[in-house]
Amino acid sequence: MKFNVGDRVKIKEYLEYNEIYRGVCVTDSMLKYCGKVVEIAEVNSSFDDRYILKGCENLWFHEDMLEPIKVETKKTSLEK
């Protein structure tokens, strides 16, 4: 499992209609979310590499369709 519930991820910019990511087929409904940053809502209990994303119509996305979001932290004056 690459991501956990609550993680923020970006849906890849360019998913191709009908392309299959390890058993998950890209549908028309998924294409409108390309490039969006969303939160993991649910991890599939049978396949840890599949996720439901908040605000994405309860569609299952494979982890290969997603990119991690880099979290930048502010440096304190002691770290400079």
C-alpha cells in the first residue's frame, strides 16, 4: 500500500481513456479529475493498491494513476 486514508495525492495529468492500470480501467468519469489534488477516502481491503478519492464519485483509482504530493515544511531560524 503506497497511500493511506487522509493522504493528499494528485491524479495524474494524462490518463488515457480505456487504459488499464493493473485491473482498473480508465473511464470517461475519471478523466475529468486528471490533475486534481484530492484526499484518499478509502483503501480497498482486498487490493491495497486501489483507492476511493474524496469528491470523485466513489470511483476506484489504482495507485499508478496517482502521484504523491510533496509536503514542504518551513525551516525555522535554527535550521538555516
